[in-house]
Amino acid sequence: MMKDLRTFSKNNILVSPSVLAADFAALGEELTKVEQGGAELIHLDVMDGHFVPNLTIGPALIASLRKKSNLLFDVHLMITDPLKKIDAFAKAGADHITFHIESDDDPVETVNAIHAAGLTAGITLKPGTPASALKPVIHLVDMVLIMTVEPGFGGQSFMADQVAKAPEIRKMLAEAGSSAHIEADGGVNSENAVILAEAGVNILVAGTSVFRHPQGAKFAIDGLHDEAKYLPR
Ligand code: DX5
Ligand code: ZN
């Protein structure tokens, strides 16, 4: 059964652990661990060595993980040409695809292709890109992802100056008649989750702070879920 992001309440925090911080030799077990720990999504970071300097995973690995997990597959494409890869990721079992506004492809065409493949669509922006750059496409997306690190690597420090984009994006969404989810990604942990929730971010991507938490993944996920009390009502 495919999971549909649009059916999740925005009054709760959803947790999307990033596989970049997981043990790649035991990825199936790592997904089971966070699923049993209460995570709703799993964040799959795809990098092409071109849009960002790093190389990570592709559709083949995602297809084999699909057989092991019922989590909502939250695919974050850090690639130059997302459009021609949509079908491959849809076939592999992605439930949701987020791509970068800085990529080469037309954003409206790309969102339409994601929807045509039966998935929900997200748009994201690098820290240096203003929220206003999302204008041409924001009314069409199911999620906006705010990058709180420079995309490319896990384990970086949270950029607090990016949090101000959340109310700005919420306002743009409201003006477009949309109540899309807002996700944040990069250096997220139980401390900065408070200001993210207060700013209206309801999906938290967390790699290092979940998979490498000294008290275990479940403890970390519970802590992130607890920040739902700070969401604007
Ligand atoms: C960065 C990735 C993030 C990152 C998150 O390019 O998009 O998803 O892996 O990992 P942490 O939480 O360790 O910053
Ligand atoms: Zn990511």
C-alpha cells in the first residue's frame, strides 16, 4: 500500500530519518529500527555528483528497500536533471519526490510529471536561494522543503538563519490557497526542532541526530515528535 503524504495531519510532527547517517551495510534493519521507533517517513537522499559533489543512492537500492519497509518513502533528489528520472524513482517505490528549484528542469513540468506518476511532489531550495524563487510552482506542490544546511553531506551544522523562510513560505502557500506540508532538512535535532515547530515546520528530516543518538533512534524520534506542542494552532 502506497502512503499518501496529503492524508497526514499538519497538527503533528512527522519524522523522516535520513538514511545518510544509517549503516549502509544494514540498511534494511536500519529502516525497520526507525519504523518501529515511530518514524512516519524515511528520507532517501539521492545525489548525482554534479548538482552536489557527493554521490549516494539510486532507484535500484530504493527498490530493494521498498520490500523491507512500509514507511513513506520521502525521496530528496539533489540532481541536475530530475525530470527524466521521475519514472525510475516512481517504479522503484518512491511515495514522494522533492526536487530542487535550482535544477535545470522546468519546475512546473517536473511537478506535473511527479503527480502524473501518482506521487506527491515537493520543491526545495538551497540556503542561498530566496523563498520568492518558489513563486512559479509553490501553488502546485504538496510539500516545501527548507534546506537548513548546504545540500551534499550529512552531519553538518544547522543554519538557524534559514528558519525565517518558514513563515514566508506559509504565507506564500496561504495566498495560493494551499496548506502544503513544510519540511526542514539538515542538522535538525531535538534542540533546534523547537524553533522549527514554532515557525510552522511540521516534517523534520534528521539523519545524525536519529541514527547516531546515544540513547537510540526511538528516543530521538520520540523527542522530535514531542515538539508538536510548539506548532502554531
Ligand atoms: C544533506 C541531506 C540531508 C542530510 C541530513 O544534503 O539532504 O538529508 O543527510 O542529515 P543530518 O541530519 O545528519 O544533517
Ligand atoms: Zn535530504
